[in-house]
Amino acid sequence: VMTFADKGYQGAPGSVRTPFKRRRFRPKLSRRQKAVNRAHAKIRARGERAIATLKTWKILVKQRCCPRRATAIVQAILVLHRVEADRYAG
């Protein structure tokens, strides 16, 4: 499973993807590196918004079922949230 992490996880093993980091005495990031960082941030932002949504619904606080069932619950919550958001946006 590919994981998109922030700069604090640089050097993490496995399939952890982190943005390019500029060091103190090195040249500035190239245009390509900045473009990669922007794309990385867009992907991470979607995950961050999804987690924030789940926290506001507060349904998983007392969740005591198996992880497979929790996954189905999370998917249902996000679908309902998306339907609600689309209704107010349109």
C-alpha cells in the first residue's frame, strides 16, 4: 500500500512517499520537484479532509466491531457526506 506522508517521514522504509525537502545550504528546489510537491500535497489534502470529516461525524469514537465492518461504515459515511456536500454546492 502506497502511503503519502509529510516531510517528517523522510527516509521511512517501504512504500512511504514524501515530498522533496530543501536543506539549509543546498540550492532551491527545481520546477519539477516543486510540481511533484504540489501533486503530493493535493493527494494528501484529500486524505486529510476525509479524516477531518470522519472526526466531525464522531461515529467511530465508540466503534467496537471488526475492521472490515468499520471499513464499510467509513465508506458509507463518506458517501453520505459527499451526497450532502453536492446537494448544498449545486
